[in-house]
Amino acid sequence: MNHTAWLASRTPEAPADLVECVRALFTAHPEWNALHRADAFIAASEQLLRRVLGHDCAARSSALDLLAADACVTYAFEAAADEPGTIAARAELAMRRIAAIAAEYEPAPPNLIPGVR
């Protein structure tokens, strides 16, 4: 079963717009079908997070991508639950990868000393 079919099989069903957002992303990245399901959903969450942070993340138009990114992380760990011994390592790697993305978009710290650059 490919990742989008697996997503469609989840119960309770996720909202249709959210499922379509994730499905469209997986369709655009067929190479993710070669990844372990948990890794594929983390990759999707990273792509969605970049999309949110690369645009006006406070805008209402970013809400679906942000919710989909969150859902993809949840789905990644739902899939990883089939291999409980891998969850800690997957969680650590996912946190590092997601934090690295956030750091790419972090503004430079303000200069707290007047006159010094």
C-alpha cells in the first residue's frame, strides 16, 4: 500500500482539505514512496513547514499547510509505532530536521548595544 492509500485508510478520517493537501504533496514527490512511511511523512512535514515559513506564516492562507505539517508528523509517528524500537531515534532525528528548518527562517538577533554592529 502506498503512502496516500495508507493515509486514506486512517480512521477517523481527516478533513478532506487536509487529506487533499497531503495527497497533492505526495503526488508531487513520487520518490517518497521509496522511503519508510514514517520518513516519508516527516519529509512531507518538512516541505509543508518550509512552505509556511517561506510565506506569510501568520496569514490565514497558511493555516492549511501548517495543520497538514502537524498532521504529517502525527502520521509519521503513527506509522513508526509499528516498530516501537525505532521511535526514539526517529523522534530525535525529526526534531533536529524540523529545528534546522526553523533556524533557516529565524531573523538575525537584534543588536542590543547601540552603535555597535
